[in-house]
Amino acid sequence: MVRLGAIGDVVRTLPAAAGLRSQWPNAQLAWLVEPAAASVLRGQSWLDQVIVFPREELAQALSSGRWLALARSWSAFTRGLRSERFDLVVDFHAILKSALLAKLSGAPRRVSYARPFAREGAACFATERARLFPPKQSRFDRNEALLRFLASEAKLPARPLEVPAPALERMTELLGAEPAPVVIHPGTSDATPYKRFPAAGYAAVARALAAEGVRCVVSSGPAASDREMASRVLAAAGAAARPAPATPTLLDLAALFARARLYLGADSGPLHVASLVGTPVVQLLGPTCPIENAPYPGTPSRTLRVAIGCNPCRRGCAAATCMRVIPVDAVLAAVRELLAISGSRLVDCAGS
């Protein structure tokens, strides 16, 4: 399988990719991915092998003009890829880079999307192409459709994203004996600051929840802007929120979300991680498409979005008006509604 990045797109491929195991229970399943999402893939029991594409190594050699190092790294990687002698590659990414890597693997059978889901001429490198309708659908539905094209009777997993017990136990110890928290994840990638809800809005939600006895922690990713956004929320919230435990890998972040009562954040990879571990999510949307970026349908969720005439858009803008106009009261109402649902589920589980 090939789905290189980004984190949100990788994790949204998990249900469909895991469905391949039900179709071929004895096959050797490998996933070619970029480094950022590799840790969460290594935690999946159904996946036999994670092959990491050395993106940073190749990029550094290219940018510094070290042509010999670039050639050696590329040659070593492609030789290793071909030595696996794959029979089939399923290209969920469907861009030129992923299609070339699928071709370089030497696999005689390469399955991917037809246009428009295949971009940059990627469809030319596939031996079989799935034509999907409608042209706009959620990433989960799109990935499942490619699975059905290949194996119509394949079964989706009951647990789309597995978090190993040691990671869960470590996170339980870090969170302590208090009730499960609401996790606020205010950041997005450095390239998409226009997806962010104002720090003051998150802080207002945290203060309201703290007054009702609900514990809130604020998490962040590795990017500097992500950490800065979390710091701004914590400063504005005061004693109403605390920093989340450190999550050095994506799998650690998944463990945090799995131990949370609810997730609150904008459209980002971590939100989809939370929905895939079964934690209810409140999604704040502005410039991104609500159809394509819907949370995992098997998890309780609420999506808040205000149409202002120019959204959805593909590039966003510095003003980020579509994010700023989302009412804090509406966010708080959605959080309370899902907390009531998750609270009743916790009671049911405790009584069973």
C-alpha cells in the first residue's frame, strides 16, 4: 500500500487498508509512508511491515547539492523496495510521486484511482483504475471505494486505529487518577494557519467547562506554531486548562486521545486520529470542505461551520474570517451535547 502523507490522509486510509487483511489473511502487508505517520502504522497489529520513504534525507541532499549522496540514498531505497518483490501495490495517494514509487517497486499489478481522484498523471502508471462517483466524497468513503473496487467482500475493522496497551498504560499514568479530560488541540500545520479557531475562543470554552467541573488539557504537535498556539490558549484559559502530557510520537498522541472524554479542534490530522480511536470529536471548520473532511462516521461527532460566501476554498486567507465567526456559544453547546452522550456511554460500560 502507498499513502505517503499527510498525517490526516494517512490515518483516514487506515480503515480501508486494514480491510485488505480480511481479504488476504495470509498475505504480507506492507505500507510505504513518510516519517511523520510511521509510528502510528507500526502500532497496527494487522500490518506486517512499514517502509519509510526517506523524504528528509533526499531533500537535504538535493538542497545542499550533494549529488553523490542523493544518488546513493535513492539507489539504496529503490533497490530495497524492489527486493521485496511485491505482487500488488494499492496506491491510495494517487499522485505522481506515489505512482512512480509503485512502478519502481516492480509489482506487476498496481491499483489506484482514475481521474479526478488521481492527479498529476498518476493514473497512467496504474494497471487498474477505479472510477468513483460522486466526484466529491469524504476521504473515508473514497478510500473504502478503492478497497471495494479491489475486493468487494472485504470487511472493515471494528477498531480502525489500534493503540497498543503499553502506550495506553503510559498515558493513563501521565494523566493521573482524575476523570478523563476534554482534549483541546488548537493547532494546525504550519502551512494552514487559516484553519485555526481563535485562542480566545478555545479558552472561553475551557473556562466554561471548568466551571462545570470538566477537566481540560491542551495538546500540540511538534511544529513551533502548533506549540505557540497551545501556549496562547493556556495563557488565556488560566487555571481552566493544563498542558497535556508530552506526546513525542503520533502513536503517543493517539493514546492521549484514546484516554480522553472528547476532542475539540479544527480540521487537522490529530482530529481524525481522535475520531478513529473512538473519541467523540467537535470539529471546527472554515475554509475546508465539510464533505471531504468529515470525521470517521463510526464515531459521535459534531461539525460547526459558518458559510460566509467564499468558503470552502483551497488556499485560505490571512483574515480567516470563516473561523473567527464560529460562535463560542455554539461550540460550547456541541461540546456539552457530546459530553452528555459520552457520559451515558461511560455509565453503561461501568454497569456492564
